[in-house]
Amino acid sequence: MEVKKEKEIILRPHHGMCFNFYVGKGYSKDFTDHMGKVIKFLYDNPDQLICVKSDTDVVCKNCPNNEAGQCKGQRKVIKYDNRVLKTCKISNGSKMTYQEFRKIVKKEILDKGLRSKICGDCQWNYLCN
Ligand code: SF4
């Protein structure tokens, strides 16, 4: 699936952390290939407007856990999303460029070593340590 410039792209708050640790692993090849494309697109287009929203997003599109637009692990991912929003002091549905969001996540979570407090029980946690 092609990732292209749009007026606005929805991004789940916790995916702003996941992007920093992407090593090509994930739920399926289709999923990881697509996630790699999303990450490359956003790194190449840091001025892309995003809506930081706890909802099915551009990454979820190709995920086998996405069942009719809802994540099978809904409860857990919403918990991660809410923790990211709270730690970054931004509200659900905030709009900003990808570059701005990336900087906030780095400053408020990654640089402070808070990542594992937010999603330490994720099945992929070992990739991010
Ligand atoms: S559907 Fe769920 S598991 Fe899949 S990428 Fe989205 S939040 Fe993650």
C-alpha cells in the first residue's frame, strides 16, 4: 500500500514511540513492510500534518490485528496511547507536523528514559531496550 502526502494523516500516539525502534519486525511481513514505508515517508516529509489520535491509524491499516477498523488489543493500545498523551502533555486529536510530534516524544519520553514505563509490557519490548 502506497503512503503519500495527504492534507492530514492520523497517527496513534504510541506509534510515535514505536517508530524510533523499528528494525523490520512485526506482526506479519505485510505489516512490517508497510510500517517501514510509513516511517520513511514521515522522515522524508517532516512537515506532513498529523492528527495525534488514539484510533486506527496509517500504521494499523495493514495490521492483522485490525479487525474491521478496531485493534484486537484495543485495551492495551489505548492504555499506551493515553500514557503518551499524558506524558507529552498533549490532548487526543491534537494537530501538528510530524516533526513537531517527533520532537515532543523525544524530549518528554525518550530523553527522560520513560519509554518502558509506558509500554514495558508490550510483546515487542525486547526490541526497544
Ligand atoms: S491494529 Fe493494534 S496492534 Fe495493529 S498496529 Fe494498530 S494498534 Fe498496533
